[in-house]
Amino acid sequence: MDTDLDAYCREHQQRFVAELIEACRIPSISADPAHAVDVARSAAHIAAAARDAGFTTVDILETGGHPAVFAERVVDADLPTALIYGHHDVQPADPLELWESPPFEPEVRDGILYARGAVDDKGQVWMHLKAVEAHLRTRGELPLNVRMIIEGEEESGSAHFDALVEREADRLRADVAVVSDTEIFAKGVPSLCTGLRGLAAIDVDVTGPARDLHSGLFGGAVVNPATALARIIASLHDDDGRVTVPGFYDAVNPPSAEDRAGFAALPFDEATFLVAAGGAPATAGEAGWTTLERLWVRPTLEVNGIWGGYSGPGSKTIVPAHAHAKITCRLVPGQMPGAVAHQVATAIRGAAPPGVHVTTTVNAGGRPVITPSDHPAVRAAARAMEHGFGRAPVLTRSGGSIPAVESFARLLGMTTIMVGCGLPDDNIHAPNEHFDLDQYARGVRVIARLWDELAVSRGIMHDQ
Ligand code: BES
Ligand code: MN
Ligand code: MN
């Protein structure tokens, strides 16, 4: 059944898409210092869009890194307050040659918008901006107070976010935080995400000779750094897919029997999963756990990149002077990023053969988080999802990480509901990232409805 808000959203959907396309033209890649100006430009663009949508206070918040955007519209202190969180930075776009249209020249094909950031997270930030606009243009006012913080460093580990939350605590505090930066379980199967994994990141550098050597004159008589690195990495898992790092699983809180039964009851389809996984030939992982358990409640160790030596055409007969790898671990409740990074770094250095030097560097990580699924805001979100998708959502977790969600819980004691509308095969962080425009349209309607549902939910406000 269409409400006044739904009608407004339908009428303006084309412009909503056009605006999102403009936002996606900005290459706000937070990981690459060469794009710092673009991240700043992206913050200014979000700030302007927040003003246009009807937020009253709008500020650019400088951090030790890239800027965030704060905005609010306070209606009445007696009404509940929601804090919207999202991020305006994006992942690097390479390898560029695999994109069917350039990553920062958005293109709609068959009702799908292709661009870096289309769904992660600009499209989902736009769902929120347009939901606020829909309320204000149809009814003149919001049914609750809304604050918003859109971060510029999520994709590079949210290194300055805790400090920002501490500094701006008074302006960020709300009865509930709302994050749209996750995906639904499957097309036609709406879901609410109730847990995220954390992250620990370690770089490895292996050095041997001071320069590349002739492999005929020196190979076989000195340790090859690339071979040493390959052996070290291979030693980090056993044949059952378990991580061999001493103590790695010690702090892990095992899932409850109820959690496992809940996951097993979800309509998981392995073939569909493998398609979303880029046509991977088979699932694999830690023995004794299902695919969803491996993704949601078990920690992992992944090599994100490995390089060294010659990789150009033909052959070049050398012993490379050095070799490198980037490793990240996904963490589950109980595990702490600093402790795990230390365990992994120690194991890596301990596995170094004599004849090379191995150094490790720890990068920014994030802690895992579980959100309470019995919070009244979760029920409000479930009603809003049902309104937008015609079907009540299932409860899921995700294997991904959003450090801010854990920061809100730890630093502000604030519950977050995760109302994301991406799809599992949107290619986030990969070439040809895209946002299904039907999901986008439904997402705006879900969020618009969410403000109505939260406004009338009993027990949302802290002091009730
Ligand atoms: N939006 C993603 C995380 C996500 C995606 C959660 C899909 C659930 C479903 C977020 O932008 C992301 O990519 N986070 C990084 C965080 C890291 C850099 C600390 C991640 O998970 O790798
Ligand atoms: Mn994201
Ligand atoms: Mn991301």
C-alpha cells in the first residue's frame, strides 16, 4: 500500500538516481593519498546535499585524516533521536581494465547503476538523504530528531573515528544509530544484519640480498625471499583449513546452539553463493563449519596481496632481493585486533628461515560487534523493511566489518540497527560494482518508513 512518502519517492526516483550518479563521479578513494582532495570534495558534496535535503546544522568535521560530514535536524527534545552513519569514501578501483564502464563515469544498464561506490556506500547514504527529503517535502517536518555522520575513512580502517566520536560525543549521542552499509540475504529475501566481524591487518616484508641477483650465478646457494615468503604463508593454515597461529582461536566465543540453528534455517543456496563469489568452483574453509558459520562466526586469515621479483613478459632470471605480502584476519566476538595482530606477526617472524630478514607491520583494524536483536528499534526496522520489500526480514550476520558500529557501542553505549539494501552479488570492492536501482528505490522507502516506525516505537528512548 502506497503512503504519501512512497508516492513522493516514486515521483522523484529519476532525480534520486541522477543525484547519486553525480556523487559517484567523485573518486573519493581514502586509501590513496593522491586522492585526498577528492575525498575532501566528496565531503563538501555530501554537506551540500544534506543542506538541500533539509538538515539544518551541517558541518565538515576535520580529523587527523580525511574529513567526515555532520548534519542534524532537531525537531523536539521529547522525540526520539536517530543517528545516521555511512561513509563517503570508496575502495580503489583497480584493476581498471576489468570495468565494463569507467568506475567514476557512472552508467545505468538494465536498471542497474555501475560505479565505484554505487552501493558501498554512496547509494545507501543517498537512501537516507532522500528519505529525510521525502518527509520534509510531503509533511513539512520529520517525526523524530535526526543526526548524521558520514565518515571519509571507513574503507581504509577508520583510523581516526574513535577520536572523532570521543570529541563529538555530545553531538552524536542518539537513542539508536542506523547504518545502511550492508546487504540483504538474497534478492526477495530482506534481512537485518545483527553482527559484524572485526579486522586485524599485518604487512610482511621479506628481504635477502641487497639487490636482485643472477639466478644462475647465485640461485640455489642463497635463500630466495619469494620462496621464503611462500613457505611462511603456506604454514599459516593446516590441511583442515584451520589457522595454525598459536593462540589464534583461544579468545573466540563460540556461537550458541540457537545461533547455529538460526543460521541453518536460512534459505542458503550454495550455487547462488558461488555465482556471487565470482564463479569460484567450490566452497572451502575451516573443517566442521557450514559456509555461513565460516563467514559469520569463525575467524579467518587471508592473504590480500603478495608480490616481489619480476612479473613482466617473458622470463627474467633473478633471485629477487625482496618479497611482500598483505594479510588481514577477520575477527569474531572475543577477539581483539591488537592481540591477534601480535599473535600473527609473532608466528610469521618465527616461521622465517635463516638467510632472510622478515619484518612485520601492524595496520589499523577494528573490533567485532554483535547488536541486540531484541531492541525495539530492530522491530521498528523489521516493520519498515516489510513495508518496502513486502516481506518480513530474516535476521543475519555479516562477515564484513564496519568499525564505527563497534565504536558507537563501546564509546557511546549506543545500539546500531543495520538496515542495508545491497545484494550479495553487487561486486563491492571489485570491478563493476553496481547498485540495483530497484533496491535503491525500495531502500529510500524503507528508510522513510523507518522514521515513522521509530517515532512511534515504545521503549526507543533511553530514559523511557
Ligand atoms: N560496507 C562494507 C562492509 C560490509 C559489506 C558489511 C557488506 C556487511 C555486508 C564496508 O565498507 C567495508 O568494506 N568494510 C571494510 C572495513 C575494513 C577496511 C576495516 C571491510 O569489511 O573490509
Ligand atoms: Mn561500506
Ligand atoms: Mn567497503
